[in-house]
Amino acid sequence: MDMDEQVIKALEVVIPDAKCPMCGTSLWQVEPGSFQHMRRQGSSVLPSIALVCQTCGNIQMIALEVLLKRAEGK
Ligand SMILES: [Zn+2]
């Protein structure tokens, strides 16, 4: 299972009924790959994934580490 498949499975487990906070629909597309938020201080990054609402274009960023831990029941 590659990372994108792992992310989609984790989303189905952790937030199966996620609705867009802007428009209230649940038509999401998971962008392939992960994104990295750079911290203002230091050189570390916060890996995240992006869900794009296909109704209104709102982008939701999810912390990858938290999502995967929750999906594993940790
Ligand atoms: Zn939306």
C-alpha cells in the first residue's frame, strides 16, 4: 500500500463523515502526496495532507502524523 492509499484508508477510519466547513457538502478530493508546513523557527516541518472540497474549493490541511496514529488506534 503506498502513502496515498494509506492516507485515504486512514481518512475513512478517522473522519468518514467529514463535511466542508464552508459549504456543508462532503465531496472531497485528496491531493496526491503530502505537503510540508515550515516552522518559523528551526528547520523542522509539519507534514500534512490536503483535502480539496470539489463543491467550493475550500482546502483543509490535516496533520499526517496525527491522522496515521489515530487510524492505527493510538
Ligand atoms: Zn466546500
